[in-house]
Amino acid sequence: MIWSNLIIVVQVISALSIIGLVLMQHGKGADMGAAFGSGASGSLFGASGSSNFLSKATAVAAAVFFGTTLTLAYIGNTRTGSDNAGVMGRAQAPAAGIPVTAPVQTAPADVPTLPAGSAVPAAPAPAPAVPAPATK
């Protein structure tokens, strides 16, 4: 349980780092603009060092994300017992040989009942139809 929570935290951190690293990288069209003087060639990592560093860091974060995903899938499929049972797995099954029947419902004491052997009264007859007024 603790290990799966720790792996989930590592997975979320790696996912967020992938998002950040991809957003920091320059697109392929940025190289042409930098060639004409609009980009700064001297940066923290050197002229081409930033792209190599960001690419390698993104690859490492992606590998960590992939590894944690596979580990969580393995843990989720091999869990046994009450941890992975869910709501229906925790429900008690009826004992063998005992049929499952619906509970018998009885009428409340204040509801009138018919005496045994009496017939159910017929529904009242529908009201006669009123003829439509004649028009001339």
C-alpha cells in the first residue's frame, strides 16, 4: 500500500517534469531565427547544450514515467485479498444449498384486508358518454 502510493507520487512528478521540459524546448523553427541574430547563442548550457540537456532530461523523465506505469499495472493485477476486492467482493455470499429468495412482505396493521375467500370488488362502470351538441 505504501509502495503503490510512493510510485504514484513518482509518476505524477515525472509527468509534470515531462510537461515542463517539453514546454521549455525550442521548436525546429527557432533554429532559423537564431541564425539571423534573434536568439541568444550564449546560454547557461552553451550554444547547443541546452537542447541536448533538455532532450536527455525529457528522455529520462519519460523512462521513469513508463517504468512507474508498468509497475503500477503489475501491482494492480497481482493484488489479492480485501485490498482489491471492491464493494462486491466484500459482500457475503449465501451459504451453499440455501436458495436466495426475496423477503416476504406483509401489509401494515392499519391497511384493511379482505377476509379469506371473498372476491375482489369489480371496478365501477365508466361514466356514460355525453353526446355532442347538434349543429345546424
